[in-house]
Amino acid sequence: MYDKKWSDDTIMKFINIYSSLEVLWNTSLPNYKNKHSRQMAIEKIATEMIVEGFGVSEIKSKINNICSAYCQEMTRQVHYV
């Protein structure tokens, strides 16, 4: 099992790797719906992160959590403007 509490540097590394793999977030790409391409991208994140016990299911969960937190923050920003 990996340490669920990450440093800011580790979070930024994860976000930078994720953002460089457009197939995971850019819905306009043809390969966005290609499960094999997305799986390869997620495996690349696991390889580059080098966090023991941080596999595909943990990566998918982390992506979901970060996206949810981002959406919540954007909703707050809209309500405060």
C-alpha cells in the first residue's frame, strides 16, 4: 500500500505527468475513447511516479479525487465572483 499523504512536490509531479498525457483528459482526441491507449498512459504514470504500491486502481482513484476537488473549487470560485 502506498502512503496516501503526499507532499506538494509529489502532487505536482503527478499532475504534470497527467497533464502531459492528453489521452487521459482531452476528449477531442480520437484515442480518448481507446481503452488500450488510456491504459498505457495510466501505466506510464505508475512507472514515472515510482511510488511503491501505487498501481492502476490507485492512479484512477487519484485522478478522480483531483478532478473532483478541482470541480468543487471552480464551483466555489463561480459563486464568490
